[in-house]
Amino acid sequence: MQIVVLAGGVGGSRFVRGVLAAYPQARVTVVGNTADDITMHGLRICPDLDTMTYALAGAIDPDRGWGLADEGWRVMEELRAHQAEPTWFNLGDRDIATHLLRTQMLAAGHPLSEVTRVLARRWLGADSRVELLPMTDDRVETHVRVADPHSPSGERVVHFQEFWVRLHAEPPVLGVAQVGIERATPAEGVLAALAAADLVLLAPSNPVVSIGPVLGVPGVREAVRSAPAPVVGFSGILSGRPVLGMADKLLPAVGVEVDAAAVGLHYGARSAGGVLDRWVVDSADAASLARLRGSGLAALAHPLLMTTPELTAEFIRAGVAGGPDGDRALAS
């Protein structure tokens, strides 16, 4: 069985661990968001790809949910001693090795997809049944336009990482843009994986800055729409709030209500030009099923907290299998 997962970082990595538990014989291709990528201290950093890699390798820091366990911070301490900005984005000593290798390989002309394969092989092994692909080899970065009372215009534009890490997603968001995405092309293997998939899953990652950029790469949305496999999405909004991250600060900026059903309708049913065959919401949002089904989108309610890979696997299997209301199973 070939499964393709479109995913972001922390929540996406937990979801993929559940996919592996749900389908132990499957091969899984993860198409990861790279619009969070940023260059700092001369190093090219891919937070979502690295979080996915470290998490699947069992090497991630379990408390922070990002970075490596048993990490040291000597380099950051020295940078702060030199007042070498930016100091608000922490890079662990071992993590820096990842960024050094990536930056060197990119500078030598290797595409990001090849670099990602090399790094994944080191952490996951050559026999891993997971293949991690960046959404594109081209440079795409998410910028957020925020209110700034100290600016003459009353606003300013910051990189997503500055909005999230330095500003803690506190300034009101006026707009979101993925810079360079209109010129990007899907990374090698992305379209082929979608065409060959038996099942396509949208992780409960941020709809605006994780799944949104992946679908925004020209050709990817169309490939999902035309994929022969069923496409099932899972909500990261539970009871009107995101489980992780700051989707509640970003969704209104793109005209979407902070609501599980609204996000499902934002993705849309394939039968109506969207990308989904089924949208799975948390049991707490079961009242929204009629609204979703009324739009032509098959929908199911199930507990969606990803507390363990086993519980995540349970709701993934349920989402694919369908419910007792007549929704058919989408894959076996």
C-alpha cells in the first residue's frame, strides 16, 4: 500500500507516526511544507522537514516537540555573547550539523529534495518505509503582515518564524503570503507519488502555513484533485481552537472561520472542485457534520487527540473506513 501524507511540522510528525502504526505494511511518502524555511547565521534551516525527520527517528526532544533530545547550546551561548542576531531562534549544537550539511550541499548545487534524502537516510536508515520529500526544491518563504503601531504605516511584514517565535503570534495578522510560490515547481517525486498513491491524507497541520503552501505549489493541488486514490483530511481545529500552533491567528486573515467545518469547506470536496473526499472532525464538533455533508463533502466525527501513535492510528483508520451513517470505506 502506498500512502501520501501532506504535512507540516510538530502536529504533522505525530500524525505520520500514527499512519505508520495504522498501516504497518504500507510505504509512506510525506510531502513536507518548506515555506517555514529561513536562513539564519548563514545556515539554511528547514524546520518542518527537520522536525519530521527527528520525530520519526525517535530523536526529537519530547518536551519541546522540536529539536533533538540531549541537545547542547554552546554555539547559541557564544552567539549571544557576541550579540550576533538573531538570538531569538535557538539552534542546538547537534542540530547545527544538519543545517551546515544542508547549506553546503545546496551551495554545491544539490536540490533540496536530494539533501533531504541524504539527511533522512542518516536518521531513518536506508531501509525506512518513509520517504520524506520537500514540497518544492525552489525557495518559498511565508511572510506575515502584522499590525505595528510604531510603524508610520501602522503595519510591517515579518518572516513567519519571527511572527511565531520572536513575536509569539501576538500582533494582529493583516495578511499572509508565500513569497516565491507562484514560480515554484513540485519537487522531484511529488507528482509521481500522488499519481501512484492508494491513499492520500491531509494531516491536521496548519491550513494556512503548512498544508496551504503544499497545495499552493503550482501543480500539487491539481495532482491531488486528479489522484486515483481517495483523499481524507483531518481537522487540527477542535472546539474552535487549534490543538497546536497559531492557526486561530492566521485563518481569519485568509477569510476562514476558526472552526473545524469551515476549514473542511476551505479545502472543499473534490466533487465540487476541492481536494477532499472526506473530512474528519473531532467528536466535540459532531454538530457540524450536517453542514459539511450539505456541501457535498463526506464527513465523520471521531476523537482526534494525538496523545499516542496508537490512538492516532485508531482515528486514521476510522476516518478512512467511514461511519455507520452510510459513508463508504475509502481504502482498505
